[in-house]
Amino acid sequence: MGIYQRLAIASILLAILIIYTLNPDPKQHQEEAIENGVLYLESQAEKAGFSGSLVSWGSTQLAEMAITAENFKSYALFSTAEIHVAGIKRGESFGCAGKVWIIWEEIESDETK
């Protein structure tokens, strides 16, 4: 086996090791979901004509109380969790290489019923 093949194998193994080490934990899934929730609540308050530090504080408090990441599963190189809002499943999270993405379910409104 030549030097280039050994370097290629070593590079692949190093990349896998780095991705494995950076795999997000349950806390990171929950923190990302809360951050998304705060942004959503603040945008809804802004649409209603409210803004300011009190709205920001209230949004943060509400999101921290209501949003949880449950049923966390780690698959070595990536991880998943269910996102619950006030006990109701509202989305999924996917984490890989130190980053977490949230896929929210659409909220039904009176117009879509």
C-alpha cells in the first residue's frame, strides 16, 4: 500500500473520529429547539405589535418552560430527538458535526381547516 492510500485512509478515519466526537448531546438538541421557539414567539409578538426587552424576556421564559427534547437517540455519527411543546410532539431534531437542525411540524390555523 502506497503513501497516498495510507494518507487517504488516515484522513477518512480522522474525519469519522471528528464527526463522532462532535455528535450533539440531548442538551444541545433542547437548546437549539428553545432558541428556535424564542425566535418564533418574538416574531409572533412583533406581528401583533409588541416588541422590546419584556417581550424578549417573556418569550425566553415561555420557551424554556414549554419546549423539551425527548426520545434522544445517538447513532454514533449523528443524533435525533423529538421536540415537544407543552407535552405535544411538534417536530424532530437532527444533529451532526456539532450542529442541530430542527424540523417543525406545521401548525394548523383556522384558515387551513
